[in-house]
Amino acid sequence: MKTTFIGAGSMAEAMISGAISSGALAAGDIYATNRADEGRLQELKARYGIHTSYETEAILSDSHIVVLAVKPKDAREALKKINAHLSPSSLIITLMAGVTTRFIEQEAGRPFAVVRAMPNTSAAVGKSATAIALNKYVTEEQKLAALALFSSVGLTKIVKEEQLDAVTGLSGSGPAYIYYVAEAMEQAAEAIGLEKETAKPLIIQTLLGAAEMLSASEGKAEQLRKGVTSPGGTTEAGIRILEAEKVKQAFVDCIVEATAQSKRLGLPYQSPIKQ
């Protein structure tokens, strides 16, 4: 299934890497291009064995899936560049935060099957949390193709399009929040006298173990946290500091603001379809 990536940044690479590793896509069926960074294309070609080119017509010819993996601010320019070369039967998948399926239909000027998706960079290791929304032109076959692609790199859920800003704030940006916690744990480890070589595997396994416990439990995270927090114990002493510093509320505010930013990014793409 020929799949063309318009844009070759970290999210595109995560999708390419994950799809090839899982066997969902063959390297020989993947094509990629970007605006002008030929060095980046050569890097991806060498690393994954995919095709790269600036010949827009050639890479889009007979493409079953076209993945728009550019920044939202570049949406209009990218669509203008590829529009004339898109096959009416192609499935367009957009990874652009805030850019609506309606905007893509408008820019194309004709009906297209569009899937708006919000994966995260954990797709590179097959652990993405992805939500997708479909426009009315997506066929059952195309829906299954999109589900197969994203399920090959992690968990996939179909949601209403209006929920995608919230998904972006929660899980799209989510890995960065976890890395932020890991950064803090690394700093703390140094402060309490643990060498990096000792601390890093302990931190990683702690995060992995906690995620597995959450997955296995039918209860809330709060119940698991309370189960570890013995009265007068070390965990309680640590949690007391987190509560005093309002760390939980800071994370809530973080996700709310990321969601709001996704909505702001989408504002230029909210105009009604031209008649």
C-alpha cells in the first residue's frame, strides 16, 4: 500500500519507524518529502530504506494514503502544492494539530476522504496513544486501513473530531510530561547521591511498573497511589511535598493549556467551506 508522507519531522519518523517495525508498511512502499531539507530526507532514506523525492507528482501518483505531517502554519501551503496531484481515491491522513477535516476539504475544493489523527512520538516504539476522527467521505475500507496503520504503532481510538484538541493536550503532548517527571527524578537521584548508571534503570523500571499496574487495575490512579502511601511512611512524606507545591494542579493546568493551544492553532482553519 503506497503511503506518502508530506513532511519528515519527528512525528513522521516515529510513524515510519513504527509501521516498518510492526510490518504494517513495507519500506519500499513508503515515500517521503519535505519543503527543502534534503539532508533530512537522505537521513530517513539511509535509516529506513524508504523512497524520498521532491518530485511531487511522482511520489503522489497512485498513493493509497497521503500523510500530512507538516506544522499547522504550513497547512495551506502544503495542500496547495499537492492538491493537483492527489488521486480522488486517496485517503488523506492529517497529523496537524488544530487543522480540521473541513479545512482540508475546502482547500482541496472537492470531496476527499480525510482522517484527522493525533498520535504521539511513542509510535516509534509501538506504544503510541492515538485518537482519530473521520470525515463523511471515509469508506469502511479506508477506515480499516487507518485503524491498521495506527494500531500497528500503539493503541488507537476513534473519537469525535471536536474531542481532538483535548486528546492533543492529554496524550498527544503526554510523553513530554512523563519525560519531565523523569527529568525531575534524575535530578533528585543526583541530589541524594545516586550515580546516573544506577538511577536511570531504576527510574525507567519504576515508570514501566507503574504503567503496568495502572493497566492491570480496574480502579483509579488515586487508589493505587493511596495503596503505596502508608501513614507515617516515606511515600507519605514525599507526597506531602507534592501537595504543598500543588504539583497535581500544575499538571492539570498544563494539560488544559496544551488543549487551549491546540484550539488556538486551529483558529485560522475554522472558516466555512466555500460554496
